[in-house]
Amino acid sequence: IRGFDIKNAYAVMRKNAFESPTPEAYADGKGRRALQSYLKYGYIPLEDHVLDAFHKNEQVARTLDYAYDDFVLSQVALSLGKREDAAILAKRAQNYRNVIDPETGFARGRYANGSWISPFDPAKPATYVTEGLPFQFTFYVLQDIPGLIRLQHGNAAFVAKLDELFRRNLYNQGNEPSHHIAYLYDYAGAAPKTQEHTHNILITNYADGPGGLPGNDDSGQISSWYIFSSLGFYPVTPGIPAYAIGTPHFAQAAILLP
């Protein structure tokens, strides 16, 4: 997207990713929450309770968010020829690995000394993720799906973990971090399962009356998921021009753009 002063915009985006604002501005909601912890450890440890945020804690969710943000910013830097920034940010985009427990294969809260929170049940809500489950947030690695699959020990294990999430009814169409999950089968050689699940979500989670959306339509994301998925494709990694294929619900469709 262009049509604005990208150089000045990049300076502001870079500042947000590398610097914390004054205490007054930070308390007012500006800047990344817990940025200094993220830069120091490569993840936000459980000891940092992010007390100045409206949403406190949520350390794992923030870490995963920031890693994706760093990836997208690295793409902007690269497009502007800022190769040093791009390299630093691309490396930081791999910080998602620091909150995926290699023993269980799930996103999990972690202390500053590197140890993992215990007891741990990925199917139960936790304060270190945002309005969701560690099971759901395990798949919130939009910028490096092949790397996430390798962490899960390959396609078969990755597909089995996706299957378990759907089998246990842990998928939540009303919560944004779930929206790309059904499309991840495409990346692991199991496209028919993407087609099956996206079709089922379309016909079971939406209705054409009051209360017809399965949750709060923040920024229109639940509606836009429906439109994309009805057309048969979806932007799993916003920020790059790539789409995963699902199941179109129309024999023919035309998109009229300016």
C-alpha cells in the first residue's frame, strides 16, 4: 500500500519497534507494551506483568504479535533498501520460537530464567494469552508457517495437532487469533481439510439475522473472513501478496475495485 509518505511513515514505525516513549506517553498507551523485556529476552517473561497496559499480562500473545510485526516491518525496510534494519527485524521475527515449548509443542508462558510455567494445560485459558487458549495461539505464527511445522516435527504431526484442535472443539471463530487456522492445512499437504473446515465454519457459524456473527466484529474481521472464505481464498499472512485456497461458495464472483 502506498499513496503516502512511506519514508516518514517508516521512521515512525521503526521508532515504535525499537524505542520506548516517555513514561507519560507510555502510560497514555503509546509504544509497544513491554518492549524492553522483548528486546532483552527475545520474549516477554511472565515476571513482566505489563501493568501500564489496558490488557495486562498476555506475555505470550504479545511476543507472538511483536514477532509478526517485526516480520512485516522487515518487509517495509527491505522495500526501502534499508537492509541492515531488514536483517535485524527478520531475525526478531523468529522470536516466536522462544515461546513455543519444544517438549509439548505448544505456546506456553515462560519465566525470565528460561523455565516454563507449570502446571500447564494448553486447552485452558491462561493470563499470558489474549482472550483465548495456548492451543489456539500455538498456531499464531503467520510469518513462518514452514518453521512452525518443523517445530511440530513435520507435516503429519502438524496436521494431527490441527485435527485435535478441531476434534476437541477448541477452534473459536469469534476470536481473531483463530481465523487463519483452518487454512494452515494447505501448508502441510492437507488441502482437503482446509476445504472441509472452512466450508463447515461458513455454514455453522453465521446466520442471516440478529446475532448472526459469531462474536464481536472488531474492525469488521469476522465479516471479512466470511467474504474472503466465500470467495474461496484468504490472506493468511497480511502484509504479503499471497493467499491460501479454500472452498468458494459461488460458481462465479466478480470483485469491483476502483
